[in-house]
Amino acid sequence: MFGSIQSPWYCSTHHVLASVLTVQCYMRPFPGFVSLFCTATCSSCHPGFLDRLRIELRLQGQLQSLGIGPGLVRQLLETRADDNEDGLEQLRLDLTPMKQVLWLNNPERDKQYSHLPRNVNHLLNMFPGRLTAMAVNLMHLVVIADPLSPEAVAMAGIMYRMHGRLLPLRLGMLPVVSDAITRVEARRLNPGQIVELPTWQTMSNQERFVRGLLTLKSVYGPGIAWDFWRRMSQHEATLAKGKASAIETVIKNHFSTLWSEGATGASTSKAKVAAKKPAKQAFQDLQSGSGYSSEAGMQLTDISSYIISKGLAHLPKPMWSLNGLLNPISEANAHAIDHEVGYGMMYEMQTLQEHVYFGRIDDEQSVLESLMESMVTVRRWNPSVLGMDEDASGEAQKLVLAGAAKHPAAGSLVYLHAKDTGSRVKPVSHWLIVDLATNRGRALALAGLDFLAGVLCKDLHLAEPSTSHWTDNLS
């Protein structure tokens, strides 16, 4: 049985013994480890290694009992992340492609950064926690929240001040507008059904604000748009009361003021043409969805679709992401948030310094791309699947499918694979059980196929309504 266990770690018995005794880290089984226990007594070996050995052998036996060959068992075991109790806490969400993120800056391209160092090795010259100016997108800080929530408004001011320090920090936001999310989800659940679009009178203030922000960004650039968001922090009391008419007045006043300011400093050809339009007329266009605001509604729909695709549409709290690490904005106190973000950046800086030192990050590839390749990441945030959501009893909700998988009818179901991946070992199976006779069922099936097309390491299982005798086993 020992001889059938294989691993890419081909090191000598003496070296392995030294590793176990000194480093005491988790190691996969490898050829020749039998002699380790023939020459070493249990008292001289780390007890955790013996426990790991028992677990690995038991797991291998269970997998082989399911009919999986030794070669596939090896591939399957190698897909696991390192044994780390903090693995879920350090899990990162890969937000790429990030075309829908509303960025304030881009240190690698913006002119004000052009005189600064561009070599990532410059990071090694900094003391931990003392991040200085660089023309590198070293960190990506993205707020994911209702933009008019107290937490998000406080974050807006903090990020705007960070921008002035020319840090190697790319700043962005993903505005979560609940009404827009609901419309997109309704279209997905009921394909072909007409979803009524809101008018200015029926629109939420969150959507009014985001449409105004998108209009200013498209005409005068991200600086004016973010200033629009930052100025909302001056009206925390008005936002907290939630009086729609008062908030609408604030939005109107700041939009008109910034339109006039943008017209005064217009530098692009589009801005110069737009500057000829009075602020009053520009706001009327915003209300009617015409002129320079005609595409704002479609842009908001695209952003909402992206947010849904990443599993961020129904987060319990406003969040901020730093290079994919998601953190809740715990309170609306700007001072506390500033400290929280500062500590997060300090720890991330140490992580990046380590990766640069060991050559995992260099100037040949973007920092974020290199980091995503070397860290444990997911492309969609789904805490219930990851085992991060707990019920009142403290236990994650799980549905055991072992009985259904052993049912005779399960053999009639065929897995769908992404192109050229049919023979590849898949660490995760995605079972989608729907009623194709309903609009909702067909929409879910289509969403599953879209998911399969975008994620190569997942399988898709479809159970048609006629196989209800099999799906009964899930209850």
C-alpha cells in the first residue's frame, strides 16, 4: 500500500527526517517514507507527522474504495491547499476582469505618478508599514457597498485623501444598488419577461446618485466623480435620517456644482463640448436619462451583473477588498475605519515584500496577477459553499449527497465539461437540479452553463424533471 503513494517531492530519507524534526510542517506522502519509520523511533518523530500519515492513508483508502484509481487519487490529493487553519480567513476573491470597477486612479498610467520608481524591488527598501510613493499598482483597494451607506460615505473621504499621497494603491468602488440588482436577477429568473425600468420619480436615491456619478465620470473623468461621492460625507445627518426629498436636493446641488467646476477646467474634447451645456440642463438630462446621462442606466446594469457574477450582491455588511482579501466595514466612524484599513495595508505590504524577495513577484507580470497565482483564491464569493456561513448552532449548513450519488439512476446522468478538460481531475462537482418546464428552472440551467464556460475546474450536473425519483433522495 505504501508503494502506491506518490508525490512530486522526491527527496532523500535523511533530508525528510530533518524536515520533520526541525520544521514540523505538513508534508505530503512520498516514496521511501517507509524507511523513515524503520530507522527512527516514534519518540524521535514529531507526533503530528504520525497523525498526518494516518489521515492520508485513511483518505487514500476511502477514495480508492469509490473506484478511483491510484493515479487519479494522487492528482486529486494534490489539488488541496496546504493544511492551514487560517486558510478561509486568508482566502482571496479574484475580481478579474475588473472592467466594471469604478477606479479613481491608476498609478501605473496617471501623469502625477510618472516621476516615481516603477521597479517592484523598490518595495524591499521600505520599512514594514512605511509604504511610500511608487508608480506601481501594488495594492487594489475596492469598496463594495451601497454608496450612500454611512460606512461607504466614510470610506470615500479616506480613499480620496489616500489618493493625494501618491501611494502605490489603486482605489476603486463597486456601487451595490439593490433596485438595480433586483432588476437584473428578475431578468435572469424570467428570460423574455419585460422588467419595468424606473423613472426619476420612482428611482431610489442610491440609483440617482450612482447615475449622476457615472455621468460625471464619463464627461469630466474619475476625479470629479469621486469628489461627488466624497462630498456626500458632509451630509451624514441627512443621509442617516433617510428623507428622500432632502437627499435628492443634496444630490442635485453637488451634481450641479461639480458640473460647473468640471466645465471650468475641461481639458478633453468631450469635456469641452459638454462644458457648453449649463448645469441646470445637465441635471434635467440626468432626470430624463438623456444627453450625457443616456448610457448611465446601461452602465449600472452591467456593474450590477458583474457584482452578481462575483457573489457580492447580497453581502451582510459593506465590504472593502484589498488585493482580494474581503473585510467588513465594521462601523461608520471614519477614524476607526482609517486605522482598520491602515493595518490591513501594513500586513499586505509585508506579504508583498516576502513575495518580491523570493521572486514570486517581478516586473514581468502585474503584481495582482502574480499574487492571485500564488495565493488561495476563488472567482466567486459563496460563503455557504466554503463553509464560512454558520447557523444559530454554530454549524455550517450542509446537504449530504452520498446517498443520491449511489442511487442506480445517478449513473444515467452525464457530466458536462469545459472544452478540452474532460480527462482532467475536478476537485469540485457542481450539481444543478432544476425543473426545465419552468422559466426559473431554465434560467438556472442557463446560469449554470455560463458558470461552466467561465470556470474550467468545475463540473455541471443537470437532473431533468423526469428524474424526480432520483432527486427525492436529496430530501
